Amino acid sequence: MSSGSGQKIVCVLYDDPVAGFPPDYARQGIPALSQYPDGQTLPSPSSVDFTPGHLLGSVSGGLGLAPFLKSRGHEFIVTSDKDGPDSVFERELVDADVVISQPFWPAYLTAERIEKAPNLKMAITAGIGSDHVDLQAAINRGITVAEVTWCNSISVAEHAVMQMLALVRDYIPQYGWVMRGGWNIADAASRSYDIEGMDVGVVAAGRIGLAVLKRMKPFDVNLHYTDRHRLPADVEAELGATFHPTVESLVSVCDVVSIHCPLHPETEDMFNDELIGKMKRGSYIVNTARGKICNQDAIVRALESGQLAGYAGDVWFPQPAPNDHPWRSMPNHAMTPHTSGTSLSAQARYAAGVREILECWFDGRPIREEYLIVQGGALAGTGAHSYSEGDATGGSEEAARFTAS
Ligand code: NAD
């Protein structure tokens, strides 16, 4: 634990909207939730200095942390310039105590960067998924890694369901006909199916995967899942979901597979040529977990050959994806940039969660167990449940190739 004032907090956030900050908001606010689905309480900092529903994840939003950090006497640097050795992030890192980063615009904390940051004591993920940190290096250095468990799990589950339907019903090309001014029904219908009756499976039934299963049940599909932790028997029975001990077994029976495990050495490159070859011809994959769980070139090959009928998701590697990233132009995809977990609704929860973590840190109080990924030189909390030791940041320097258009 750490305390006192005068700490340096470096926060990497995505750029403000092209048309300026703040944007025009479409709605007046967001619903107030009382608790998460498993009963976990929402983030509970002493107070917040932002309006829930406002844009907090871009540089000018600053996660609403500036007044709080200033009042406590800390230095707060916010930047979007995160890639390459001359980036603001790399310059400011050298004497940073705490780094905050969002998975949507990840500040890759590789072993080399950790090496350059002798004061670094904590890396906070403003969101869920801390694979952008070399967890092995954090373990070795005794750095605490924490994230805001649950903050956007339902946001992602909603996005995954949307993308499953978009793929199976072939929504994006149909929308294209409307925009182009045609009425080509035969073309628009030629790849469109009902999801009813299909076999739909999730890889991992943690917070997001289970929420996807629950949301897909009313579509009258056959549900499947694999996970290294089996769901309680009553939950399985209520869903009518079939457990598969291996991902190979799951993919061999499914028409649609949605991926919801974290990225760690066990899951990196899981969907390679070999595994995709075991899927039914004409299957769909939705990946809102992490880009690197799927082999980039194998996905392109499978879409081109027809082994996959479609691929969607919102996670890429690296991020931001360079403009020549093959997933931008491969056939039959319905990709979004990494947005599922950064809806305005989710931002309010993870901004409050980051503040809760910081308050605990400064005051020497324990951070919630479920927020912990690494602590005290070992995987801890959610990290111990859902990750394996090791590093999944390899190749992240490629992010420097991105140029904004
Ligand atoms: P969670 O910890 O509740 O669930 C993760 C599940 O994965 C656990 O049940 C765990 O047992 C399982 N798992 C781990 N390794 C596995 C393996 N090798 N095979 C099968 N199952 C395995 O986490 P969550 O809230 O459900 O989030 C899951 C992941 O989704 C995050 O780690 C992150 O990578 C991703 N995510 C993406 C976004 C987004 O904006 N796209 C937002 C939030 C989370």
C-alpha cells in the first residue's frame, strides 16, 4: 500500500471527438443501477466530480479525476500519445507512481517500459482486461495491477449479442443497400438466416460469457459453453446449457461461437487454423474478448475460403489497428473499433471504480479482492481465477504504425 501526497499519476486516454469536446449528448442521463447481477456493489468512492452519462474516457474527460487528484496534492498527467519511444507516455513513465489506461486505447506496459519506470507501484485498468500489462513483469517487480471488475461486462454482453445477430441475419450489407439507394432484396437476403434453432456457444462463462448465455436463451437456440471453471449445476440446468471440457469439443458442434475469456498465455492464438478447421463450415465467430485470442491471418483465410461465414467483434491487435490491418478489409466482417466496453453508461462506472481504487491506495485501505489481478508478487483476486502467469504484450510496439486519418 502507498499513501501521502505528491504521487505522479499518468493516465492514457483516447483522443477527444473529432468535432470537439464535449459532444452533444443524445440522452439526458443514464439509468441508476442498484447492484451487479451477482450482487456485487457498484463502485463506491467517497464522491465523484463528473456527471454520469458524460464522456469521461477521452483526454478532456480525464475520467473526472483531476479535481480529486489536485485536492490530494498529486500530479496528474493525461495524454493520448502512448506509442513509440518518443511518446508522451514513455517520457512521463520514468518517474510515474501510478499508470491508468483503458483497454480501448491501451498503454502497453511491456517489460521494457516497466524497467524504465523504477517508481511504478500500480497499474490501473479503467475497464476490464489487463493483458496490455506484462503481468509477469508486474509479478516480478511487485507492481499491483487492478481493474474495475463488472464495470462493463453487461455492456460487452449486449454488444456481443448485437454482433451475433448482425452476422447471422447479415445486417451490415442490408444497411448498405439502404444507404446506396437500392432495393435489392435477393442480394440482401442471400446470406441472411434466423438464429433460432442454431447451436450457440461461449468460450468462457465468466461475468460476460454467462450474461451472453442468459441473453441468448430467449432466442430458442441450443446453448453451449466451455470454461476452466464449470458453472453451478442449477445455473447450467436453468440455461439448458451443455458444458464442453475442451474448446475443440465446443466449436465442433456450434454454429455461432462468442469468445469471452481473458487474453493470457493459455488463450493467445487459441483460434488458429487448426481450431477453426474443427468448426462446422459456415460458422460465425464473435470476439469481444481480445484480438490476439484469434490468429489474425487464420481469420482472414477462413473468411476467404468460406470456412467462416462471418466474423465480428471489437477487439484488435495491436490497438489502435493500423489502417492496413487486414481485419478492416476482410470479407463478411462486422467489426467495430474497440467500443463495446466504453459506452457512456460504462464510463461512469469505471471512472468511479478507478477513483475508488485510488482512494483505497492513497488511504492505505485494501483494494477490493475482485478488482485485483496482480498483488504482492502473484496473481490475486480475479487475476488468480481468470488468468495464468506470463506475458501477452508481445508485438505491441506495432501500435506505433497507426496514423489517424
Ligand atoms: P471474468 O473474469 O468474469 O471471466 C473470465 C472467464 O474466463 C473465467 O470464467 C475464467 O475461468 C475463463 N477462462 C480463463 N482462461 C480460460 C481458458 N483458457 N479457457 C476457458 N475459459 C477460460 O471476466 P469478464 O468480465 O467475463 O471479462 C472477460 C474478458 O472480456 C476480459 O478479460 C477482457 O479481455 C474482455 N473484455 C472486453 C471488453 C471490451 O470492451 N471489448 C470489456 C470488458 C472485458
